[in-house]
Amino acid sequence: MNEFHLLIDDFREFDVDHIAKNAREGQKALLAFPVTHLYMDHDLGDVDEPTGYDVLVWAIGRGVVPAHVMMVTSNPVGRDNMVAALENIGYTKKGNWYVQGIITDANTSNDS
């Protein structure tokens, strides 16, 4: 399966397949593209604008959260809220990514 990387951020620019600069663009991109990796900012413009958390809750409700999500926000409270939303639906942290499902370490042995 080919990877498709989406950044939802009003400020940063990464070398990804698509960049959405606000919540509405992010929602449209999540519906339009086969996103496998999502990079999420929390603060997406003006105070009155929807946040990355709002986008994530929207995506969860529609079942369009990619298997890999990375937080790229500088907002610690926003980050914690987005992480909690992912963990509530079974995502687990692996390195810098939150990934769908439980991650087991193949190198872990049950031998004591």
C-alpha cells in the first residue's frame, strides 16, 4: 500500500503529499485522499476558527482517522487533548506516532 502524508497546519510546511492550512481544508483532504499518515497542529488560525482537536473529533466521528497520527503542535494542552481523543479510540504511541491498535514489541520475551 502506498503512503499518503497529510499535514494540517496553518504555519508549518513539511515535505508531504498535501498541506491543509485550516480545519475545513483538513476535513476535505481527509475525505478526498487515501491518507495513511496525518501530521496535526492544534491552533489553526484565529481564535474563532476550529482547532486541530475539532478536526480530529470530526474525523473520529466519521471513521476517517488515518492509521498513523503525529502531533506537530506547540500547544501542550491542545496536544494532550488530541492524544486523549486518539487513545480513547485505541491508538497507542510508537516513537513520534500514534498508531491504530495495540503495539507489541516483537523483541520482548516472556522468559524471566
